[in-house]
Amino acid sequence: MSKCIVLVPSAPYSDESEAFLRSLLEEAPDLLSVVGPYAGSWEDGVDWLCVKLEVRENTEAFCITTAHIDDRLEDVVAFANQWCELKGWQHDVRVVRT
């Protein structure tokens, strides 16, 4: 389980992506950053899934999300590492690709 997850999706978010996204949220990341052309749809998917989990399933689900449509993966990983530093944590960033 990582404090920060950087997600690189290969396709837009869809209903079929929910189980995978749930598995990431079960890790309770503090930051979930999405990189690439599909970042916006995945960021929305995270936000709506957190609401669904809280309201319908009475499960606490929250993380900060960021979408980086035009940024390089290396820059987003550096941002996540800086996030950890600001929180006083060791670098704890995991890159996940779909």
C-alpha cells in the first residue's frame, strides 16, 4: 500500500473499470494522480466512486485526486514525491498502468 498512486490508464474510465479502481481505493492512498489523455475521466471516476462508497455502502472513501492530461509521467511522479515530502513521509509513490 502506497501513500501516493500515479495511475497511467490506457483507455477512458468506464463502468468495467470500477472493480480495478475499487482495489486501488482499498489501499487508502492519500493522493491519486492520473496521467495522460484519459486522466479527466478517471479523476471523475475516482470522485464518483468515493461518493458511491460513502453514500450507498457506508464506507469511508476519500483521497485527493489530480488529473495531468498534458504532463509527463516523470513530472507527476516528482509531484507525488514532493507531496510525500511536504507531509513528512518517505517517498512512497507507486506507478500503476492499466
